Amino acid sequence: MAVVYTLLVLFLAVFVAGFILLVMGAINFDFSNSEIPPGVNQPVKLRIIHIILISRAVVGKILENIGICSQVSFVRYMQGRKTLGVDPKLFIKDLWFEKVPVRIYQPNVPSASQRRGVMFFHGGGWVFGSLETHEKLCRSIARESESVVVSVGYRLAPEHKYPAAYEDCLNATIHFMKNIELYGVDPANLIVCGDSAGGNLAAAVSQTLAGRSDLPKLRAQILIYPGLQALDFNLPSYQQNRGVPLLFRERAAFYMLQYLNGNASNLEEVLEGSHIPIDIKLNYRKWVSPDNIPEKFKVRGYKPHVLLDCTTEVYETVKRFCEPNLCPLLAEDALIQQLPETFMLTCEYDVLRDDGLLYKKRLEDNGVRVTWYHLEDGFHGIINSFNNDWLSFSSGKRGLDNIM
């Protein structure tokens, strides 16, 4: 019995040691491909968060390999593990809008007039994120702006491919518009808002609703470092920030493909730009081009990228990248001109920075009023870390203050 016990202890010790070495090896590998520029806000904290995220992904992969659960399921579980208690300033309730789960936040303080309404779409690359991951952010928006906030728990990829997330956000917003009087919201003061993938969804929903005459007009759209196109992953910001946490260039393309097809089989072609025919790229070059990025954003190591053609087979798998509901930057001018006032937040050390800059230019060129706030020391995902205990970022709080 003692021998069996000893062997069991030795086995566990070897397993744990191997597990730790595997995790550390993955962290070291990821570090070798990452870079935190000196201008980033609180770089040590960012590195710690990066380590936590890598470790979580590695553990998830190990669990997947031994057949316990998928990596995606584990990461989602860990993301949504923290639950917040009652907020004395808010009435919070989970509801369903047209079969879409939502969480509504209403200020408890009585209001003499109808409130502003905010439809919020969370980020997470269309693969991660939930009502729980953006709970603190939504509570803060509701409290500080005294608005009614509706957070939408849309379906996620790869289980639910495009246009599932877009349709859920659109249907939930339309349902809210049609029942807006039940929540004390002014129909003339409704805003759509989202971060990252949620910013993409907010832009797509805003475009769709711009042409609707049977519904109230949106008052504004708030786009927080949105991903808005998939034609060019070699714009200046994608090159400059390719290895800056929390979103690498490769992961940005990977998430877009997960949302589109539920897989990333054409990742290499998308990254090198050989997934869209040259004639189509040239057609959209008036909107998606480094030429439309201000020169001051190109000084940090940008090199012009050679246009590459693609095969018919590859294009057939990704041709929906040219649909504005998936890539809102590609909408026609006639539609852009109808969009509401826009608040755009971008971060210097973010691969998606130039998506925001290009859309800002398109909106302004078409007469849409844009308020732009650029976090010179910001990185992708910083807004959701505005109130993360000892891992909070002052720049994230500054960005959020400007949003509200």
C-alpha cells in the first residue's frame, strides 16, 4: 500500500511539474512574440494581465486535449465566474428581448423626465464576452450618466456564425424601441454603444436602423475601438501593434474568421492580404487605405504593403467580408450620410486603431458630426479595465469619463 501511495504521489508531482513547465513554456513563447511599447499606460499591470490570459488559455487547451471541456468553454467559464452583488443605486433585471437574453440597468433615483437609453453590445471577438464580463462597465454607465442601459447577450462564434450576433443585437434593439415607454426612456434619446467586436455590432445596427422610417431615429452611436473591416490587416496600426497585448494582429484576423466561418482555415491568406481579389480591393481603396490615415500615425515603423491577388477558392470562403453588416466601413456614402452623431474612441497601441480612424474620416466626409477621443497611452481592451481592483488603469478611467 505504501508503494502504491508513493507512486501516486510521484505521478502527481511529475504531472504538476509538467503542467507548470507547459504553462511557463507557453508564456515564454507568447512573450517572445509580444511587445509592450514604453508609451503604454502602466505597462507592468498590462504584462500581468497578459500572463493571466495566457495561463487561462493554456489550461483550457490542456483540458481540451484530455477531453474534459473545450478551450473556448473553459475561458468563457473563467471570464464569467465573478458575480457582483446588489447595487443600491440600480435596479437590475435579466429579461429576454425577442429570444435574446438581455440585462437591463435602471437608476433607482426618480427622474422628472424620460431618461436616455443605451443599448450596449459587449466585446470579445464575437467568441468571448458576456453579460457578466461587462457588468461593471454597464453599471458604471447607468449610474454615472443616469441612463437606462440594456446589455445584450448575443450568440457567440464559432457555434453561431455571422450574422447571428448582428441579428441578435438588431432584434433586441428593435424590440426595445417598440417598447421603450415601458422603461421610461425618451424615444428621441436612444444610443447604441459597444467595444471592440461590440463596436462593430453597434456600427452595423446603426447603419441598418438609419434606413428605417417606422422606428425612432438613433440619437448617437458610441464606438469604442471598433473592428470595422477585414480587407486589410496590414494598415499602419496592424503593423505597429502586431504584438501588443491584449489583441495581437493574428488574433484580430482569427476572431473575424471565427465569426465569419466558424474556423480559421484561411488565416494565412487573410494576414498577407491574398484573400480578396485586387480589383475589389482597389474598388474599396477610396475607403480602406493607408493614404487616409494621418501621417503622424505612420511614423512608428510602418512599411507600405504590396497588393496581392487571390484564388477564386479562397475568395469564395471569405467574400462576405465585403458585406457592410459584417464590415461597416464598406457601407455606401448614401447610407453613411444618414448615420447619427458619433463618439469614437481609439487607442494608440491597438491594432484596431486605424479601423476607427478610417471610419471617423468617412463619417466626417459625409457630414456626420464626430467626437473623437484618442488615448495616446491606451491599448486594446483598456476601457473594460477601468475598475479592476489593483489591476485598474488610469487611462481606461479617463477614456470612460469622456464617453459619459
